[in-house]
Amino acid sequence: MHQIIETLAAKLDKQEKSLQDLDEKVKAIPDSSGKIVEIWKEMHGTFIRHSLPKEEVVTLTAALSENIRIMKTPRTENLTHHHHLPKVIFIVIALVVVVAVLSMGWYNAADNLKQYKASDTKYRFLKLQGNKSIQQLLITTDSLYYCNSVMRDSVLHQEQLKNDRLEMLRLATEQEQSARELRKKASRMNQ
């Protein structure tokens, strides 16, 4: 046991000597704590000078948080499609109808003009004939036309009456024909 104690004492002496050596080495190191404090103060001042103002940092942080929140939610767009093709179709249809109406009007005007020319030609032809009775009838008709301004209406009315009578006669003839056929059928059935 004595040997253990001596071994421990030797190790303890060795440790003490190492500590003294370290202590001497530490004392040999120059004291720079003042310089470290000075450097620390300079760094702190530089940091404060180069740091952002607190209000701006708070505003920037709030804006960044809002942008992050917006970026996380998907953007929804309501697209409204405007189709212009039906408008074009309606315009084309309207133009076709207008062209058709104008064409019909133009055709009717040309047809009326042809009728007036034909009537004028017939009238002039009758005037050029050497027949005295036709000449006298044309002169009388011209005189009546110039004196009576409603002669055209009267002639149109008389033509309508004549056409109505002709239609009635045609219907009567058809009915008489159908009555004859019915009589023939009835007489054949009786036999």
C-alpha cells in the first residue's frame, strides 16, 4: 500500500509541475484583454452602423410574410371569354337580308319599268294606226284621264270586279262539272 501512495504522490508531483509550467507560459502571454474589448466595441459600432433600421426591418418582415402567404395559396383567375363570331354571323345574315331586299326592289322597279314601256309602246302603236275609230277612242280616253284624276282608281276597281266575276264563273263551272260527275256516279250505282 505504501507503494501505491508513493506512486500517487509521484503522479501528483508531476501534475503540479505541469501546472506550474502552464502557469509560467500563461504569464508569458501578454495581456490582450483590453485590445479584445476594444475590438469588440469597434465591431459592435460597425454592426450598428451597417444594420438596417428596426422599423424598416419590421415592415420588410411583414411584407415578406404576406408575400409568402400569397405564394402558398394558388391564384384563381376568372377568365371571361368573349366570342365575337356570333356577332359576325349576325352581321353577315343582316347584310345578306339587306342585299336580298334591295335586289327584289331593284328587280320589281325594273319589271314595272318594262310594263310601263310596254304599255307606252302599245298606246303609241294604236295612235299610229290609221283607224279613225281607234284614234277617236284614244283621244276620248286621254280627255277623260286628264279631266278625271281618279280614273286610275276607277279602272283598277273595275278590273278587280271583272277578275272577281271571272273567278266566280270558273268556280261555278268547276262545281257544275263535279255535280255532273256525281250524277253519273249516282246513276251508275242505281243501275
